[in-house]
Amino acid sequence: MSRSVRAFTMIEILLAMAIMVTLAAVVIAPFIGSRTTIEIEEEINHMRSLLRSAQGRAIALEDNSQWGVRFSNPAAEAPFYELFAGAAYPGTIKEKVFLSPRFKFTSPASGANQDVVFLKRSGKTTAGGSITVTIQPLGADTPVRSLVVTTEGTIQ
């Protein structure tokens, strides 16, 4: 009498595991990229919010002063941006925010600063042209996200 044994071979088990790992990678990978995209968008929105605060204070003549935001990318320490009152930096610094340690400025470049100063009443900038601030994740080329402030004071 012969008896038939039904069982999986090691090759079948390994093949099934390989298929499951591949499917898991395909399903999970987009969510990892989405998280970075969401975090970079949150960082840009916080910068926009601080710029709008500076612009609103300049229009409202708070402290009877112009208001601005300085984006600093020091070579030896963490990048940050600061809200200040006055026609030029440093004026009176009201708030300092460090960029998330997961991101870096690509504009301004390392060791450089970028100031956005809003005129009283009009909310326009004192710059001769548009000002662009760009961030990206550390150790990655993408996604790169920029924010632009035009001479008319539009924050994009």
C-alpha cells in the first residue's frame, strides 16, 4: 500500500514568501514617499505662516515698524528662520524657528542668509525682485519644495 503525503516543499514556501515581500514593498513604498511629501509641505506652510504674520504686522503698523523674516543657513549649526521687527535684520527678533532636522535649505546656500522685509502699510517687499526659499529632505534629491515672495508681497 502506498500512501500519498501532501506537503509543501521548501521551494514552494520560499517562492510564496518572495511574492508576499514583493507585494508588501509595492504597497508600502508609496506611503513612505507620501510621509516625506506631507512633512515638507507642513514645513513650507509654517514658513508661509510666519511670512504672512510679518506682512500682516507691517500692514497693521504694529510697533510702527517694517517686519521681516530672515532665513539663515549657517554652515556650523542647524538652519533656522526668524521673525523680526525693523527695516533690516536683526531689528528686534520676535520668534526663532529651527528647520526640522529632516530637512535642509538649498536656498539660501550653506553659510548664507535670505531676508524678506515687508513695507509698512503696503505689505510689499523691499527687495528688487522675487525672493525664493527652497528646502529638501536630507540625503535625498527630491522632493524639493520652494516658496516665493514677489515684490508685490504675494507669498506663493
